Amino acid sequence: MQAIRRKLKDITNLWSMVKGLKVTGGQFLKPQVTVHYPRQEVANLASFRGPLQLVAKPKDPAKPKCIACLMCVSVCPSGCLTVLKAKPPKPTPEEEAAARAALEAGEKPAKKPAPKEPSRFIYDYSLCSLCGLCAENCPVGSLSYSENIYLTATDAKAFKLDLLADLRARAGAAPPAGEE
């Protein structure tokens, strides 16, 4: 009985080896897929997942589509995104006087809402696992992967990217007053 089991095990092992050699042989006969960089470069980068980038508004390429909902920050398992919402603008003296007058009249004063855009959007590429959850869960589609295959550095601090500054640089716009 033991001898029969050993024979069956040997036959099974031999069959597994033949199947593995078939896969290896099939790949061996196919044309080479490896690109020998820098002599050759990849022509199709459609499936490349590089660092994240902000998507611009169609009418203003220097402003992001981002509405600062913080959905990307809450869903990110790596904690590589930091988004700060823009603060509401300070009221002018006329608006303050109108607000005081409304309070005295027993009405609720009207406040200017905060703009629906981020004031800072920091992305730490050294922590990112490239899972894509941030881009998938963005309700307005403001995040996408870049095709930047040449991002290299010797210091991890170089991978902490300011995506708003990057968007402005791609649009060719100067940073707003008070930033830089």
C-alpha cells in the first residue's frame, strides 16, 4: 500500500514539473517584454501609476477641481495626503457693520461661506502604496495618476509634493499672493 502511494506521489510530482516546464517553455518562446532602459523607452504609459496629481478645472487650468471634501484623506490607508481647507474671507468693515446691525435687529447675520477649494494639498509619495482609493473615492474626480516616470531622489523629503504648486506650474501660472 505504501509503495502504491509513493508511486502516485512520484507521478503527481512529475506531472507538476511537466506543467511548470510547459509554462516556462511557452514564455521562453515569446518575444521579450523587458525594456532595456536607457537604450529603449516605454512607448505606452497608459497603465503606469506614477505620483498623484490634481486635475484642473476645464475653464481655469491653474485651479483644481478639488472641493476640499477630505474624502481622499479619510479613505487613504497610508496616510500620505494632507488637505487643508481654505478659510472664509475676512469681512470688510462694511460687512461687519451690516452684521452688527442685523444682530441688533434680532436677525441672523449673513456670513460669507468658505471657498470650496483647498488652501494646501500635500502628498507624501514615499508613504503612498498606489492603491488608488483616493482617486476612486473623489466625488469630483480631482485626482489622477501622473505619467512622471522620472521622479527620483536620494532624500525622502523630496517626495513630499505640493500638488497645488505642481498644478500651477503645469498651467504656467504664478502662485497667489501670500504664498511661495
